[in-house]
Amino acid sequence: MFSTNGYAAMAAKEPLQPFSFERRAVGSHDVLISITHCGICHSDIHQARDEWGGSIFPMVPGHEIVGTVAQVGSSVRRFKAGDPVGVGCFVDSCRTCSACREGLEQYCDVGMLLTYNAQDKEGRTTQGGYSARIVVDEHYVLRIPPSLSPAGAAPLLCAGITTYSPLRHWGVGKYHKLAVIGLGGLGHMAVKIANALGTEVTVLSTSKCKREDAERLGAADFAVTSQPQTFTRLQRHFDFILDTVSARHDYNAYISLLKTDGTMILVGAPDTPAPLEPFPLIMHRRRIAGSLIGGIRETQEMLDFCAEHNIESDIEVIPIQQVNEAYERILRSDVRFRFVIDLDSLA
Ligand code: NAP
Ligand code: ZN
Ligand code: ZN
């Protein structure tokens, strides 16, 4: 065991504060990572405030982790000291169920081990990336392509893979029209990735001030959801809708924007359910689906895809001392488009 420091929520709804804690010693299959950057995902806020229930405190959030390898265990062959690496939303899984064998560790039968807010086999609470160092089994460590900047790559570890995975799973491509609801951390990555896949993207947003950004990011169209004419103009327009909204909202109005056989994919995870009307689905054989992050193999594929297409996240880098203020700004949809903590600020 060794001691490291970071920022933690000590209880639900309390501001995060400086926190020292123990990490496990580097085992033979482990990689010790010196963390340089960590993105702030809205899921960090949901969990730090116990909005989904079952949160474990004290909690060091952070699952968009980038850093350099400081040390490797005796059996590690894939990484060496100095390598740029990343860690996403989970750090272990059973490795034997069919999902794990297929590279879909996020759907592990036994349950993936979350990077933070979970208990490992030894009963230790996992702690995330708002910290100086982390120890992770090499199988759950990603390679960061050298052409990507560490800060701009960090949000790819969650926002990037969460939007890449469903777009690939449903084969969203050149001949499709896609709506992205919510232009936040996930939404802006969805626009960039779908654009690189040749898809025609429309952003549906509550913030009319985001129009120019949406176009710069590669959207062909932009519509404000508070205007009723948006829903008449875009009736039966889309093959796919990717819903990234973090708060409770009405799904039914959006479903009517799908063509016959269209699919609405939920990735946004509000803490309260919203009603679903059967008729908008029945009338045009529409589908509603969900998707959870992505497996290790696909996350590496996404990182390489982003490097090939020069895709990074649009970020605002902050010192860790500003994390509570950043949470408040995220809740006001006031971020373009991801906060990334510079962990040098911990020193
Ligand atoms: P974010 O940066 O806060 O973006 C969410 C966006 O949703 C906001 O920027 C805003 O965009 C829109 N929005 C917010 N409140 C709204 C409301 N009341 N009605 C309509 N639109 C609203 O959050 P994020 O980090 O992208 O995460 C988004 C959600 O995805 C969170 O619930 C998070 O927990 C979840 N998530 C899921 C997965 C997964 O695997 N499925 C992975 C990561 C995150 P506009 O200003 O454009 O309206
Ligand atoms: Zn996340
Ligand atoms: Zn498994």
C-alpha cells in the first residue's frame, strides 16, 4: 500500500475537498500511473451527489484519466515507464463470462468494477482520477496515441467511447441522418465522431447560444427544443437520435422525429424516470434503446480512430481547486464542452 492524494466528496451534496488515501501496492500485472489530467463527466456529479443511489463515501470521482506510466509489475509486457496511457470507467471485470470474452466488459455478467464508487474483490473501495496516482491491472489500461494531447484526449475515455460505441453498434454512417440531443460533453463528442463517420448531424439543444459551436463542431443543422416549430419541421426526419441529456425530459416528443424504423438511443442517465407513450413507437415501428460506455478493445479502437481523424475534446483546463465551481457550471450547461482537471495543481 502507498498513500496518494486527491479531492473527494465526503458525503452526498457536500463540496469536494482535499483528501489523502491508500492505493494498493503495484502487483505483478499492475501499472502505476502518474495522472496528469482527468475530465469531469456529468456522471461524476450524479454519483458524488448520490443521485443514482448507493454511493460510497468518501468518493474520489474521475473516470476520464490520462497520465504516464510510472512503474510496471514484473509480468507486465504491454507497457513501460513513460508511456502515455488512459483509464476509463472500469478497472476490472470477471474476464470469463461471454460478455468479457467478446470484449464487452461493460456488460459483464458479474458486473464490471467501476473505477470509483465500487468495492473490489478484497473489499477495498475504488477511487478515481481526481488524484495524483492510480494502480490499474494492465488489461484495463489504454494506450493514448502520441498525436493526441493528454488534456484533449482525457474526455475520450468516457464521453468519446460512450458516443462512439452506439454509433458503431448501430452502423450509423454516410447515408443516415442523426440527431444529437444535448450539446454537452457527450453531445459534442457525438457530433465530432458522427461527422467523421460521414453522417449528417443535427443538434437539438435547449441553449440557442450553442448554434455556432454546433456548426463549428461539424453539425449540418441546429434547432432549439423550446421552439414548437422544431418538432413540426423535423417530423420523421431522422434515422437515429442519440439522447445525451442528463436531466429528466420528455422522450415522446423526440420519438416523433424518427422515420419509420428509426432508433432513439439513450446514453444520458437522468436520476428520475420519464413516461413513455406507446403510440409514437407503434405507429412507425420505432425503437428505443440504451448503450453503456464501451469495452476495452473498442475504447482502444476509438482512441486510434480519434487520432486518425484529429479528434480531441474541446476543453477548459482547470486546477483541481476549481472543481466545485466547475460542477455548478456543468449543471447550468455552461461548459464548452468538457472541464479537464490539470493534476499538477494538486502539488
Ligand atoms: P453535460 O456535459 O452536462 O451535458 C448534458 C447536456 O444536456 C447539457 O449540456 C444540455 O445541453 C443538456 N441538458 C441539460 N439539462 C437539460 C434539461 N433539463 N433538458 C434538456 N436538456 C438538458 O453531461 P455529460 O457529461 O455529457 O453527460 C450526459 C449524461 O450522460 C449524464 O446523465 C451522464 O451521467 C450520462 N452518461 C452516460 C454514459 C453511458 O454509458 N450511458 C456515460 C457517460 C455519461 P444543451 O445546452 O445543448 O441543451
Ligand atoms: Zn463518464
Ligand atoms: Zn465478465
